[in-house]
Amino acid sequence: MQMERWGQLDMDAAVDEAVARTYRPDLYREAAADLGLPAPQADWKEEGVHAGGWQLETATAPIPMGADRFFDGAHFDPKDPAACLRGPGVGADGD
């Protein structure tokens, strides 16, 4: 999404298909379980909302997380991923 936002990617490409093939949180959860490590229960989470450290509670055990604030103040909501594309300053030329 970030590459589309900044005009670096033509979304006519089969991006959704590529993401589905390469982003595999199911494999991460399986490996984490085998190692006895906590893992998120959801495949996606909001990004850009934490200025400092926080804990992900929707996991097999709480996971300490770092700040995820974006430099431009954008907010990524996995329920509406295209919303961040409608934000200010979108495009490689700033329009």
C-alpha cells in the first residue's frame, strides 16, 4: 500500500494475489507455537497509532511492541486499507 500511496506501483498489477502468496501469518503462528513463543491472533493490525511502546493483547500471550507512528501521521486500518491512500500528500509528486 505504501508503494501505491507514493506513486511507485501501478495497482493494476496482481498485488492482492502476490500478498496472499507471500504474507503468511499462518506459518509464523505455527513456528511460534513450536518454539513456545507468543503470536498474534489476527493476521492484520492497525498501524500508525502508537507514539511509544505498547502491548499487543490480542495474541496467545501479550507481546511488547514498539512505536509504529508514521512520519506523516497516517493511520492504517486493516478494515479499510485504502483509506491511507486517500490521505494528504499522496503521490510521488506530492499531489
